[in-house]
Amino acid sequence: MGKINVMKHAFVPEHRLVSKEEEEEVLKDLKVPKDKLPKILRSDPVLQQLEGVHGKIEEGRIIKVVRKSSTAGEAYAYRLVVER
């Protein structure tokens, strides 16, 4: 049996790797230092799927989570990649 792509599951919101160029703008808009963002572990199955597309995602990178919202259309959240 092959690997399951968790990102195709209906309850898993879209996850995107924020480019290094965009990171500064995101942090400025959020008015928060990078280390205060909620965390996502490198061992998270979604991160493993993203690494299949982008290659190794290092600790300290930012992931954008896009959730569908009936009132806002889309709602965004950001996560900081950490080892543990």
C-alpha cells in the first residue's frame, strides 16, 4: 500500500510554503516576531507532503494555512516550522 496524501483529505486545509522573500512582509503585517508564531513540527504529515514538492523544509521557515470560510471566503494562519 502506498503513502496516503493527507493534503487531499477534506478536513485538511491547504498549506503553502511562504517564500523567504515574503516572510518579512508577513511578519510585518502580523506585527509579531517570528518566534511567537504558532509552531508546526517538521514531522507533521502535511510538512512531509510539502517536502515532496519543495524539497527539505528547514526549521525556521513559515507555512501559510488557508482555510475556507463562509463569512470571509478564506482565512489565513501562519505556522513556524520547528524540529520539536
